[in-house]
Amino acid sequence: MRRVPLHRWLAVVPGLLILGGVPFANRVHRLVLGLPFLLLWIVGCVLLTSATMALIGSLDAKAARSAGASPDPPDRDALR
Amino acid sequence: MNPALLIIALFLAFAFVLGLLARRGRTMTLEQWAVGGRGFGALLVFLLMAGEIYTTFTFLGGSGWAYGRGAPAFYILGYGAIAYAISYFLLPVIWRYATRHHLHSQPDFFVSKYKSPALGVLVSLVSVAALVPYLVLQLKGLGIIISEMSYGTLSVAAAVWISVTALVVYVVISGVHGSAWTAILKDIMILVVAVGLGLYLPWHYYGGFGPMFAAIDHAKPGFLTLPAKGMSVSWFVSTVLLNALGFYMWPHGFASAYTARSEDVFRKNAVVMPLYQLVLLFVFFTGFAAILQVPGLAGAQGDLSLLRISKLAFPPPVVGLIGAAGLLTALVPGSMILLTAATILSKNVYRPLVRGTSEQTVGRLARGLVPVVALAAVCFTLSGGEALVPLLLLGYNLVTQLFPALVLSLPERPLATRIGSMAGIVTGEAIVAWSSLSGTTLAKLLPTWPSVITDLNIGIVAMTLNFAVLLAVSAVTRERVPAQAIEEPAAAT
């Protein structure tokens, strides 16, 4: 088995916040920012997913560069 | 003919014309509805991609569930994000393997990995079985739109027959060259309509989102949180997980991994696609806005809520445009689903079973199967009283049973055997089919168990047993797989 780079484990965070956070988010019965808190929680997790995948993508690209197997430059920039 | 019906009839005719014109155009498959997007600017591409996630399921079904169920509808927003995070790791692996072995379809992957044409046939049958409720959903949506646009002159059954005729004619006209322009028109229209409705209706009727949700919360306490029983937290979490795992098991989703130009596409998609999901919010807002304005739509009738509140708020010509956008969101995915199902039956089921079938026969058979599959879908559409969302939930329950066999095939040497995979898939499908056909639920089966267990989505229970059977049978049959077979070139084409 190859070792999974540590930063890639970040990808599980938003998923865990949705799957593990919903039981707690569902206990808030108030509206927050005009939205039901549960909905706001999920929207936050979706945004966090996007940000996390962007971070992992750039860290992967950096790791690939330092390993010498650099992906083509234009696509790498588009990740940021 | 009233103005609304006239407008959607014109759009239907227009879609046919675009389909005819597209005959010589580029090939478009289910996995690339917005293939035309490549040549456009960044803003237009963003709009197209954002519009692309709307099918009848999200447009009528999503608003229908927000209207009728409330908080459980939020699951639709939750699973996509997890699926895209998984895709970052899963799709490059599939892409590399598929590219190296020149694979074309989803069943090919299983045939090649497990060296088993029989498994390929099984996977194909599962895919088609899962596509049927997806197709029924589009037909049902089309039927709802046409019957609502007629302002009561057409019955739902008549509207469904008109819809299926339109769908088959559209597929026959545009053939395998689906119209990229129809897809683009659909993406833009649905985005404008969905976002427009989602912003306008809450402000018009309530003065904003906050007042709207406050009014709903006051009128229906607890509607905006998950209930303690039924569609509880347990149902929500298991459904989000199941749908996230099943997201790329659909034949079109899976094969979309093949068409990427490079692995970087997947990296970018994992960042951008979750953001597109957020446009679903506007569909929810529309459904919520309808709750207090067009009350009384019970059960599956909730799917009518978006169109009913539109009819309340706008004159018939505007309603016609909203209906036309809805029509395209059913027609474009519906035609692709129909074609995919017919093609899989012909290419991945018939051809492996009947040796020496020529390419022409396969093509003819695929075309011939289009009306057959469509008629089967009509039967289900007219016989079942299901709302749109439960139909897709059933599709996901069926298709996600492919996940264990797929994920265990990914290491260089698969962790499962072909017999194990088949046993696992058959187990999972049998449980889902039995529960769906007999209406058995965990709550009925185990009345004394806590609802944390009995509210679980039956698909996740089926998949767990699927995994267990797969591992057990694989352990028993392991030595029968010769190690050297793994690295042989693929037999599949």
C-alpha cells in the first residue's frame, strides 16, 4: 500500500461535517441569517468542500512539482 | 389553445427543429450535455454548468419536496458535495485504467477488471433497472408540465402519452447526435427561471427569505428541521451517504470519467461543481414560497407546487415560458437516459449473449429498443403514484449496489472475485427490489427497534449486506482467480 499524503485527509472534513454535523445542526430550531439553521449548515459545508478541494489540489500540485513530475502549468494555475 | 400551452408547443417544435439540424452535428452523449460549452467564454460556461444540474428532479421534485416535506429536501444539496470530494480521488483512477485499456462504457470496466463478461451483463442490467425510475421521473415531470399548462383541459394520463410521443420523436429525430444547442437553451432558460422564481416569489409574497421562513416556521412548527421519526436524522445521514457513493455509479456519470482530456479536469470539477449545487437553494425557496400561497397539495401533488404558484403569480404567457423551461429540463435528460438505456441493452447485454452480432445489428437493435423502453416507462409512470424525489431515491438504491464491487476492484489486484462481486450485487439488488415491490420497510420489519436503526435508508442496509456477502464469497472463491490474469490486456472493447 502506498502512503496517502497527509493533506489529502483534509477531504474527509466537509463530508464528516455534513454526515456527523447534521444530528447537531438539526437541534437548532431557530432561523439564522434568515435561513433554517440546518440549511445554512449544509450550505456552509458545501462551500467548505469547494475550498478544501482547492487547497488539496494546490498542495497536490506542489507535491507533484517537488517530485519532479510537474503537471502542465496552465491547469495548475487554474486551481487556485 | 391557451397562451401557455401554445408557448410550450412552440418550444417543443423548436427543440425538434434543433434536433433535426443537429443530425450532422457533433455527437453528444448523456455524459456531456453541455459539450458545446468548450468554445465559449468563462461566464457562459459557468452559467451552462450551473444550469446543467437542473433536471425535472431538481426543478419540480426539489421544489415539491421543499413544499411537502420541508427539511428532508435539504439532502439533495448535501450529497453532491461529498460525491465531488470523492470524485477527486476516484475518477482519476478510473480514468487512468479506462484510458489504458480503451474502455467505452461502464460495464466494460467491470468486464475488464474482473475478466468476466457475465459480470458485465449483470452490471448492465442493474444500470438499466436504475435508469428506468430516472426516466419515469422525467416523463412524469413532462406530464405534469403539459397538463398544468393546459389549465385543466388535458388529463395527466393524456399529457403523459403526449410527453412520451414527444420524447421518442425527439430521440428519433436527433438520433445519437443529440442537440447541443437544445441543451444550451435548456441550461440558460432553467437557470434564469429557477433563480428568478427563487428570488422573486419570497420577496413578492413575504418581503424576503427571513420573513418567509419565519411565517412557515410559525404556521408549521418543526417543518424546517428533520422530524424525530421517519425522515429523521438517521434517514438523512444514510441517504446523503448512499447518494454520494452512488453518484458516479450511474452509467452516464461513470462514463463521464472516460471523456476527460486529462486528470486535471477532475481536480477542477471537485472545486467548482459544489458551488453549482448552491443554485438548488433557489428551487427550495420556490417550494417554500408555495407552502402558504397554494396550500393543500398533498403527497405527490407537491410536485405541482412550483407550477401552481407560478400560475398564481404570473399571467399565462409567463407561465408558458416557465413551463417551456421545465419541458426542456425533462426532454434533454430524458432523451439521453432513453438512449443510454437502449444502447446498454443492445451493446452490453444482447451482444455478449449472442455471439457474432454485427455492429449494424447492435445499432439497429438500440434504435428499435427506444420505443420499447419508452413504453415500459409509460406503464410505470401511469401505474405508480410516486412523487418525483422517491423515484430518484429508488434509482440510487439500485445503482449504488455497484459501489462495493467497483471500489474493491480498484487496487492492481482486485480485492474481490467475480463470483463474490456477482453475489454481492445480486444480494443488494434483491433487498432493494423486495423492499420496493412489497413496500416493506425496516420500521415494519423491526417494530420494536429504535428509530435510529429503522429510519435508515434501505439502500444503505442493502449495500452493507452486499459488502458482507461480497467479501465472504470472495474469501471462499479467492484461489480460483489466477494471479497472472490480472495484468492481461482487456478483452473488452
